[in-house]
Amino acid sequence: MATKFIRIEEPDVPIPVRQLVIGTRIPCNVFVRENEVLKVFLNKDDLCTTLSHDILREKGVSEVFILNRDSMNFDFYLSCNRSLIRTRDADSAAAFKEYSHCKEQHHQIDTALLIPGTEINFSLFVLDKLHYSPVVEATDKSRAVVIENMLNIDGDVAINKCDVPRYLEYISSLQESAELPEGNKAKRRALVLKETSKAVLQNFLADPKSGETIKEVNKLVNDMIECIMDDRDAIYALLSLKGYDYYTYTHSVNVAALSIGLGVAIDLKRSDTEKLGLGGMIHDVGKSKISHEILNKQGKLSAVEYDIIKGHVLEGEKIMREHKSFSRESFSALLQHHEKLSG
């Protein structure tokens, strides 16, 4: 039987970027040219956002391309949108932008450390369908008592980022508390360490050039090693496996805990385990250079957005080269954590 070859149609109709209407769904694939290679920038039915235009402007792109067969669809799209942006999709774009902004103002926590009957001086929120809804409001002057119902919530529980110091003070006080049975002390210690690590990592991602914060990260890695060496089961408390959304700082602590757990399990030298854990903790630091709207995007990334995401590996190396105390061996975690076994 003769083999059939199908010719892939090349994009050949140039479109001015200004004709991509913010807040609308694009009726066909849209391509950009990079180094003489055409790549999909927006897929059919993707939402065109202000971020889409920002990326094109940063790249110096003034025109994009569509397939010749899509010309009529695009003309119809233009005729529908020249005078009016589709309200529903504009609202969707606004809702996503608001969610992305709100996410950066909140900090996800583990409710396992909220003990019923204790008082808190920080508000709690739950993430549900891209919205942060209040669960309970509390301040220094108006404290709230933790009740069982607060802990039976579907969705990620978060606090205001400005309340993180209060939250850390609250969970640290549990170390000395007699509220829990003696047998729970090891698990409580690991949970407090995990939550403290998440807070420090969030600070480090906000200011990755901070020499003081990298010292804090180093200390937490050593604390994590001690914790796992004292009790191998502590690794389960150090991991955050249940989540409805993605948080770089939570993921980074997970990777560090698993890396250290592996090092301890195979009897790696203490110094090497420390380097491995440190690499795991800051392996995604390059994401601090990526727009929150790309990091928080729901759904498939465009080809251009995906290329930007892939750049976090080299961005991470650039950042950590400025930290002279950062171990050379730990760079493997930054540079190779997305590398395939084939190289």
C-alpha cells in the first residue's frame, strides 16, 4: 500500500497585533515568527488578554500570522469585535487577573496546625473557583477561636501575606503547648518546620538576591535533615500532598523534603545531603522572574508562554551565581530538574 503524505499548511496571512482584541476568544490558531521559525502563540478559542499583548510587545512583535484557510473566520471575528468586546469574555479576563493578583497577596497554610479551642489573630480564607472567600476574620484586637468546622473545608486555606508573622508566632507557640498528646510532638515539630519553610521560601522568591534569606533557607535545610534523621516518618508531615492549586513555595519544600529523605535513606554523607536538600529547596527560584499571570494561568500554555516557563532554569542559575556561598554541587538541581534521562 502506498504511503500517503499530508502537506501541513504553513501560516501565510499576516495580522497586525492590534487586531487581537483583548477579552475575546481567538477563532483560530495564531502564530509568531521567532528566529525564522513559526510557533503557535495562541490556540483556537484561547482568551486574548493584556498579558498576550505585553508578551508580544516585549518581543518587539508587531504582526502575527494565521492560516490562509482561517481568513474568513478571522474577518468575521473582526466584524463582531471592532466596536464591542464580548462582555462575558472580558469579565473572564478580569476575573483571572484579579485571581492572579489575589493569589500573590495570600499564603497557603496547612490546617493541621489549627487546634480547635485555640485563639488566632489572623483571618482565614478558602480558595474556591479562583476566588478567595473569607472563612473567619481575626486581628490582634479581635481574635477568633478555632472551631472544628473551620477545618472541614474543600479548597486551599490561606491567610493574608501580611499575617504570615502572626501565623508563624501561633504555630511556634504550639511547640511548647500541652494541647496535644506527648506522642504528637514529633509530627507537630515537622509540621511547624514545613510551614516555616514555606513562609521563608515565599520571601526568598520575592527577593532572591537576599543574602539573609538564603542563610535562613540553609538553616531550614539542616533542621529538616535533623528532623528526618531523628524520625524517618517525619517526612510524611513535611510533605504537602493535598492541594487544589499550585504554589511554587509549597512545591519547593516538597522537593527538598523528598531529596533529603532520599539522601538519609541511602546513607549519603551529611554534607552531601545538605547540598542536595538546598538544591531541592531553591530549584525553582528562576520562576521569580516570570509574570504571575503566566505562573498562575489556568489551562494550556501557548508555545511562547511555555518557552518563557522553560527559561526559569537558566534564570535560576543567574540568580544563584550571585550567592557566593551557594554550593557548586547544588547547581545540578537548578540546571537538571527538567532534563530527560536522554540528556
